[in-house]
Amino acid sequence: MAWFRRRSKTGGSSDRAANRADLEHLEQFVRTRRGVEAFVEPRTTVTETTIVLVAHDGEWTRRRIDGPEGARRFGHRLGIPVYDV
């Protein structure tokens, strides 16, 4: 029985950090929508740190980001407000 096996650090898709495709998606979202704000979701035992972008009309997207500081740098670079949740 494999009930108590530990998951490999490299085995799960939820363990990966942000990659270039994630950042490009986020940048494209900000550039093509108005009133975008960013919300940083802290790392949990299940997922890495994520950032949720919400546009003025409620449309949203979520992707992994390289930690809370990476999220703040991202927001500063694109000129959008960043909030911790």
C-alpha cells in the first residue's frame, strides 16, 4: 500500500515555479485589459505562490509567480497595484 509515501519534490505539477510562459501570459493580460489589479496568494502545502490578475470588468487569470517579491516587482514593472491576500 502506498498511502504514506512522500511525494517527490520534482514529481508534481504543482511544485513548479513560474516560467517564461506564465509571465508572458500575465503581461499580455495586463496589456490588453483596463484597470488590472494584482492579488498575491501565498504559498501553501499544495501550491506555490500565485498571482491573480483582475480586470475592471471582473475578468481574471491566475498563474504561478516567483514569490511575493517577484509579484511586487512584476506589478511595479507594469504599473499595477499589488495586494496581499
